[in-house]
Amino acid sequence: MAVFYKLYQDNRKNSKHKGSWYGRAKHIDTVSTEQLSEEMQENCTVKRADILAVISELVTTMQRKLQQSMSVKIDRLGTFKIGISTTSASSVKEFSAQKNVKGTHLLFRPETKIDKNGYRHRAMLSGVAVKELPKNDVKKEDEKETETP
């Protein structure tokens, strides 16, 4: 299987690359936790209900640890941490969380391995293949070709 991409053209008015074509990853569906657990139970001795219970507790525990200003590393996946968005203050004394912190967000850094040549490889991207999304050749009623007898 491959990760699909779809071509799109840069049509921004002031772009120095206007008219150039690029590929953009195209996701064809979303897999739910329930669907993952069904597939996972087929690959191991743990049942779906146990998998769902562990994932549910993982989410709760991760939230608690993240809100305690900790990073959470899940081996072979990556590290999660909370980031903040702030506005500037003219001095250290002028900065306050209430006035300058505008929001929080979740950051994710995929696990990275370094090979013997010093190249970095994201764990979840090992062996990924890329393929253009097949075109949908369905034509509208008024565009259909007429057959000649």
C-alpha cells in the first residue's frame, strides 16, 4: 500500500512559483480507535476490549502528565508536549500569564533514528511508498460520449 498524493497548482497572485505544480498528501479515510482495536486483536493475544481500556487509560494518563509540564514519550511513536502561544511584554516585570499567554497547543515530535551514515529517519515513515491518487473518470450526464451505431 502507499500514501496517495494529489497534484495541485499554485494559483496565488503574488507567488514567485505561480503556475507550478506540487503534490499534496491525500488521505482517503480515517481509522477509528474501535477499528484499530479490531485489527490489533487479530494480530495478538489481547482482546479488543482490553486494547480499548488501555488506550483510554493512556489518554487520561498522558493528559495528566502533559498538564504537569512533562513530555510524554511513547517508544517507536514519538514525544508529545504542551506548547504555549504568547504575546510580547516590554520587560520581564510586565510579563504575566494572565495577560500574555494567549493559548496552549499540543506538539508532537516523531521518534527519529540516526543510521550509520548520520541520516535521520522518522520511525513511522520507514518503508513508506508514495503513489498518485487514481483519477475519478466518471463523467457527468451531459459530458458522456454518445455511441454511434
